[in-house]
Amino acid sequence: MIGEWSSFYNATRDARKLIVVDLGFLGDSVHLVPALWELKRHHPAAEIHTLSATLGAEVLKMVPCVTRAWGFPLGGQSPPWWRHWGIIRELRRQKFDLAINFSGADRTVFLTALTGAIWRLGHPGGRWHFWSRWLIPTWTPKVDSDLPIYEQRRQVLSSIGCKLEPARFGLAVPSDAAEWAEKTVPAGSIHLSVNASSPFKEWPIAHWATLAKELLADSAASLVATGSSHPREVSRLKELAALVADPRLKIFAGGISVPQLAALLARCRLHLGTDSGVTHLAFALGVPTSTIFRDYTGRLQWAPRGEGHRHICRECRCDRAGAIQPDCTSAGTALCLAAIKPFEVLRELVPARSEAQSPR
């Protein structure tokens, strides 16, 4: 078995079937994509498989270099991972030559070993255990954590001998999803992503409503807001619709697929949102993004960077204290985010609006 990480690629370059184990949801899976393209470029004859959360697999199915995106059920209704023997048996039947783990999280380390791949490579990210090297014999050094997540994944490949080209996402939106979006969403709309994985990453709905009304003061404007079928997200979207009360705001509360969401985003001129997976999907599709962040440790790894991507951020007491503060808990929201007012977002995050209102 290989023990030297720096020569790992040379030793495994003839692999014909490989799998990347990363149980990410939407945003994590988006950040995995550039590394998958590098793997395909360095193993052009190989099948590229991925193992992610079911939601993440919907993203990875849109990556043309991926042969098969396996979905692993996760979430509140999912049984413990060791009960998914059916999926594990199917994976072992694939007889993978190579398995790669970028996260180092405990569950993914076990699943990487259970794929049965001949060669297994890991990048430290979680806790280190005495059994870590037994399950994954080869580990790379930890890469710079200030880099964007997608670039960290690519740098892992660089450390094992891969020669990197500029990062690419290259998502291919299915034609049926594109046709649906063309019939449903006006071109040049502004997309509002008002929900996130946690209430403490969300901006108050009253602020979103005020912002939406200001944007709709332009008679040619059209807005679209999306969310999952989770009851909390549906409730927030219904509240937004009631407060705005304008037919030019289209609401999609669940019921659309990830490819449809991607097609919808691709028709928008701007994505306005908080720290969520939808922001990363918009970034990968080349849609300009404007994001409202609370300033937590590791934020820069996830913030979209480059031309066309803007952020507004507030210092977060919860992060300094290491836990959500009681006043935020009792309010059910991040008070640092609530302190960001709609006029600030208009001024700092909406490019056309800011330019139109700037002094001559």
C-alpha cells in the first residue's frame, strides 16, 4: 500500500474507476465540482463516481465528467449510516481502484474504507483517531484554510502530484429544466434566497419585504424567491409574499428540483441571499451574487470571491463566545444580521441601484 502522499498520483494514475466520498449537501457539493474536473483530466479514461447526501447528488448529476452520483440518505429521518448496507454493498460491487476523501469527517472516513477501493487517500479535516490511518492509509498535509473550499479541494490534488489548470465548474443544466425556467421566470429577474440551513444565518423577513418593495419600485423589475419544503422555510416565504403583495414577486416554496433551481438562477441577473447553498450554486453558474453574512470563523472559505460578487458583513458576538448567545436564541434570529438595514443592502449590494442613486 502507498504510504507517501507526494507521489500518490503517479502510483494511481492508471486507476480506471474512482470515487470521491463527501457527504455534502448543496453548497459542499458545489465546491467539490472543480476537483472532479481535475480528477477527470488526470484520469481521462476513468469512471468518476461521487458519494454525497441525496441533495448533493442532484448537483453532481449536472457535472458532465461524473459517471454516477450516488446519494446517501442523510437528515432527521435517515437511519444511522451503518444501516445503509444496501448502498455499501452496491458500492463494493463497483470494485473501485481509488477512493478520495477531502473532508476527513468520521462518517466519511468509515465510508471511504467500506467502498473497498484498493487505494485510499484522505485530507485531515475532522478529529484524528488511532484508526484513521488504518481506514485510509494515505493522508495529505492540511492545506491553507483561508482558501475557498473549492480551491482547498484542488490543492489537495496538487499536493499528490496533479498539475492544476484554472478552476472550472461547468455545470450542465438539463434541457427540460431550462425549458421550464424559460416559461416560468422572466429573464433578468433578481433571485431572493431568504432562507438558510439555520435561523441564525437568516435576515428577518420584514427586512426582505422592505427590500423587495424598493426593488419593485422599478416598474420593469421582477423578483423570484425560492426555498425548500421545510415548514419553517415555507412559512417565511408565505410571510414574504403577504408583506410584499405584488404579483411581480414569484414564490417557489419547495416542489422544484435542483436542476430547475439551477435553470431558474441562470436566468437571473443577480442573486441576493444569505449564507446558504443556493448562493454557492449561483456562484458556480456565473450569476453575480450579493450575500449577507454574520462574521464567523471560516466565513471567507465560503464567501463567493471575484468580480460581480459582493458581501455585507456584521461582527458576530456568538462566534467570539463560541455559542449562540441567549438574546439571539430568545429572538430566534441572529441579532447582528437583524441590525443590517434594507437601505444598507440596497446601497452596498445592488449594483444597478447603487449606480443609479450615486451623485453625478
